[in-house]
Amino acid sequence: MSQTELDVLREKVDELNLKILSLINERTAVAREIGKVKEKQGVNRFDPVRERDMLNLLKEHNDGPLEQPRVEHLFKEIFKSALDVQEKEQRKALLVSRKKKAEDTVVEVNGERIGDGKPTFIFGPCAVESYDQVEIVAKAIKEKGQKLIRGGAYKPRTSPYDFQGLGLEGLKILKKAAEEQGLAVVTEIVTPGHLEEALDYLDVIQVGARNMQNFELLKAVGSTNKPVLLKRGMAATIDEFINAAEYIIANGNDQIILCERGIRTYEKATRNTLDISAVPILKQETHLPVFVDVTHSTGRRDLLLPTAKAAIAIGADGVMAEVHPDPAVALSDAQQQMDLGQFDEFYDSLMKFMKQYEMNR
Ligand code: PEP
Ligand code: MN
């Protein structure tokens, strides 16, 4: 075959490619319209019976040289691509999405503007154990000029025989100690039943990893006017995490802070695997502030500082870490909470890092 013959054939192939491309896009546009109609009717997008009919029609008209299985395979890919486009569009239309709202949501708590560009911090013990314990930590937080304190009063523990938290009594302790130091309270609520009595004692409702898909709880916190810190479930995909936040906003509450806290993988070196890339993905996909919990993700004191630096460097709006006056005797998470000296060091190093980082940016 001479060079010119080859050129002619290649030109034909190029032309056909463009035609196919244009047809596929035209088909996708029609499929998108079908998707809209189905959405209005509340009908499922994927219809296997219709898909089978389309494939049968193609088979009937296939004169080759492509073999039937190949034709079926190619067209199934085209069908699937059209469905993906529709799903993506639906995702972009979520209330938490950037598509719906381009500007960053800023959650204001106790004078802190979470999500407004400058990292914020949530420190405090894993669980509220006593007034004295919380007071010591609250004072250390205040000394650093920080405005928020965390602490669990309802603790979702793996074993029913482990410390379950002080409940309402714990909330009262936390609020008293926080108020005395001018701090706002971030605390976990595990069931809608506790919500009403707890609202007077907290400023930010935490929904824990184990409850990320407790849809009744999500609806209940969505109906309050308190900010919600929503943690990623330990086996949740980013998509599931975003949809959990959507439950809250769909019920009227847009004051949501997302919190990456590590996911379960086969890796045993850390308690969970911190999915650091979830931070920029969540920032791109949603308009909500994104926190990183360095304590529960790593489960290791020696990794708190490097992961906190990584969180800030990658664009997190804040960091959560646990602090206890005497971690060795803590009633939960004894291995990973910082004592007060470690807290000082952690905080100073992080502030230094942030200053350097700002300078070099
Ligand atoms: C917590 O922050 O107290 C906690 C239990 O974390 P998680 O829900 O992420 O496990
Ligand atoms: Mn903990």
C-alpha cells in the first residue's frame, strides 16, 4: 500500500471518529433529557428491560464485520457513560455542592469563622470524665487563644462494658468548664432522643463516624439551628459522606463542618488510614469547611503533628486533636491523647509551621 493510500484511509478513519464522537455526544444529550423526564416522574434511571431491548435491536441490525458480543460490549459502554453523566449532574445539583453554591460556607462559632481561610482548631479530651479534668484542658486551650473545646458525654464504644460517657451530667460539666474559659462546646450526640436536652449545653453538634449514616439523626440535627460537625464514617466513601451532609442541609441546616477522620484499610500501622486527599476533593465538590481529626485517624501521638501539618498544607479549614491532663488514666483513647506538655509542643510547632508556610506561600 502506498503512502498516499494509507493517508487516504487514515483520513477516512479520522472523519469517522469525529462522526462517531459527535453521534455519541448527541446520544448522551438525548439520554440526559430522558434522565430529566425520569427524575420528574421519580423513575429509576437505569432500566435493564429497556437496555435489553436496545441491545436486541442492535443485534438484529448488525451486519458485521463486528461480532455480536463486541457490539454488545461497545454499546453497553456507551449506555453506561450516559448514565454516569446523568449521575454526575445529579451530584452537582446537591445542596452541599459547589455547583449549587460557589462561595465557601463559613460557620461562625464563638467568634471563630470556620472555613474563612484561616485554620481553626478543636481540642479537648476524648471523653468528659470530671469537672477538674475538663477545667484543666479548657484552661490550656484558652491560654492558647483558642475558642472551642471538644469532649464526649455520650461515647459510642466498641464494647458495651467500656466507659459509655457521663451523659447529661457530662454535658453540664463541659458547658460549665467551657463557659468559665469563654469557650464554645463541640460534643457528640448519638441519638435524636438526646438532642433536645443536649441543645442547651452545646454550640456544635458532633455526629460521629459510627453515626454518619444514621439518617434519622442526620435529619434531626438538620432540623436544629446549631452547627454540625459531621465525621466521615470509617467505611464510607467520599460520595456517601457528601450525601450524609446532604441529609443535614436538606432539612434546613447549612451550618455543616465535614471532618475526615481516617478510614479502615488493611494497614495496621495506624488506627485508621488518614485519607488526606479527601480534603481537597471535599473542598472541590462541596462548599463546606473541612476539618481533619488527627487523633482518631492515626491513633498515634507521634503522628499528630506531621498529619496536622499535612492537613493544613493540603487546605483543611481546621484540625481536631484530643488532649487529656493524664492520658495514661484516660477512660477512653488512652494511647493517643496528648498530655498538656505535648499539647504545648504540638501547638507551638504547628503555629511555627503555619507562619513559615504563610511566608513561603
Ligand atoms: C470522637 O471524636 O470522640 C470520636 C468518637 O471520633 P469518631 O467518631 O471519628 O470515631
Ligand atoms: Mn477519642
